[in-house]
Amino acid sequence: MRRRTATAALMLLLAAGCGGPAAEEGPRAREQPPAPSREIRALTLPLDAYELDGRGAALVATAQEKLIASCMARQGLGWPEVPHPAPETWPHRGRYGLAEPAVARRYGYHAVPDPATEAAERRLGQRDSRLSARQRTAAYGADGRSGCRARAQRALLRDVPKVNSDLVNVASRDAYEKSRRTPAVRRVFGQWRSCMRERGHDYRDPMAPNDDPRWTGARPSREEIATARDDVACKLRTRLVAVWWRADAALQHQAIKDSAGRLRQIGEARSRYLDNARRHSG
């Protein structure tokens, strides 16, 4: 189950700047997915402190809109600001595989709709489709990578130390992969496999059903839904998510100790970046 989070998608939009053609509002764009389960809402990890959450991403987006608007105004041009309300985000929904009964019943292993990101894409696309040629050039530059947007990004990065934030992603990925091999997680994987076999399924580990090539098409099949429901039931019976999360979190704590200096710099850069965004978002 490969899901992009609302925060990640929003940051991609910020990096791109131009939303392109207005997104079509199909049935899935209007569809509200089930609220996250209590277990998913409780999933936080130590390295989250070094990431930009949904609130932070929305703050940056708002500041960027206002900076672009000021830059455009100095050229005698208007800029229709797009609102960026802070979305509720659950970045670890899906990190340990499908784990919510309500999601399994409705989507199987298909991606859960992301209304917040879809709405943001739609608003940006609609705004940009209405810009005049002069507005577009002033905002994005003749090359599509400069203009007022680039000035806004420079303002947000002013006095922010240059750091390689890839360390956070690498540490998160390494902790996740190592956690799969810890004795406690291997033991609970075995319990999950036994539970699934009792129900007629044969998968090597709890992530394997996500990538089953049988799950194709725009909507999940009955077989996919049935498998997904059994998968979640076995995870709940074995408390797999809780066991895996504990191992993952412990390894992230160790990674933070091992890279304390570099992560401190990343944390400071994040704080200054958000301070700049607050300064310009009012």
C-alpha cells in the first residue's frame, strides 16, 4: 500500500509552484475516507520531530502565497491567493501495512483518497489556469523556475542553515528495515502468517499482500476486500502494529543518539524556516 501523505504531497506542490491545469473533480475527489483508527492516530515516531508536519506545511504555503502577492503588487499585478488550511495528517498510516478495518472494508489494498491534497491541487490548478501571460511570467519567470515564486522561496530560506535533510529519511528507512529483523517483530510476523494461513492465505510477511499482483483495476475486487479484512483481523489479533512500532521507535531513538549533532542542525534549520514562515504569513 503505497500512500503519499498529505504533508508530502503539499510540499511537492510548494516545490512545483504552478499547479498546472485545473484538476477534475471526480467521485473520488469528493469521497471522504474513514477517519483514522485510534491505533493509527496514536502512531508517532521520534524522527517526526525533524519533519514538517501538516500544520507546518500549511504555514509555509500561506507565507509563500503572501510573499508572492507582495512581489506581484510591486509590479502592478494581482495575485489571487489560494488558502492553505492546515490538514490533519497521519504520516504513518500504512507504514506497517493495512491496519484499519474500515479502510479494508472500503478500499482493500487500493490507495485511500486524499481529499486535502486533491483540493489543494484543484485550487492551485484553477488559480494558475486563470493567470494572464504577464502574471504567469512575473510569478514563475520565463523559465518557470524564477520570478516572484523564487524570491518568496529565498525569503523563507533567509538565515536558514544549509543542511542535508536526507539524513532523516535515511534514518527512518534504516530503522524500519532493521525493525523487521528484530526477534520480537519476526516472532509476531510468524503469528500473523499462521493466522492468515488459518484463513486460507499464504503470504511471507505482512507487507506482501499490499503488492499482490492480483489487486488491479480502479476498484478493489471481492477477493481483495476479503483478504484485506482477514489481514487486518490477524494484525489486530497478534497486536502486530504495536509490536512493530515499538521496535521501529527504539531504533529511531538510537539513530537520533548516533547522529545527534547532524540532527540538531536539521532541527535548528526547521525551526528557523518555520520562524520565517510565521513572520511572513500574517
